[in-house]
Amino acid sequence: MGTLLFDLPTETRTDRKIATRFRKNLLDVGFTMFQFSIYLRFCPSRENAGVHIKGTKSNLPIKSKLCIMQITDKQFGMIELFHGQKEAASETPTQQLELF
């Protein structure tokens, strides 16, 4: 499972445009939005994850903060989600996900 956690400035119109372009690019290459600044992508191997890490780094805006994390399917399956004080049902991903 590849997971990207990022923070992009959105103070100016230009900043918002750059942030939108970055998020759209993530969707175009197969990432799924988990939360607004957290995107996931299934990677069947470490080599495949490396390709996506390299591509993401090459498209990273100058004024940004990025964290890339890899977790196993089992670890992802143990995530507990809550909306307020009630546990939320986990959404089944459209594809198997791998954090990188």
C-alpha cells in the first residue's frame, strides 16, 4: 500500500491552482483520495512502488511537505476509522492498496 501525506500552501490563487494540479495528477496515476491530503495507491511490489515514488517526487510542488509511507495489506486492514465518536465502516478500496 502506498500512502502519500502532504501539505500544500493554498493562500493565493496560484497556490490553490498548483495544489489542485498536484492532487489531480495523483488521481490520474491511480491514487485514491483517503482524506483531503492523504492519497493511497496499491502497488503489487516494492519495485512498482519505487516507480510511483519517483514519479510523485518529480511532480512535487516547490512549496510542499510530503511524507511517503509503505504498509502491508494486513496493516491497512487494521486501521480503525471514526466519524465523531462512532466507528465508521471501512470502505473497500476499488483495488488492493499498498502504502509506499
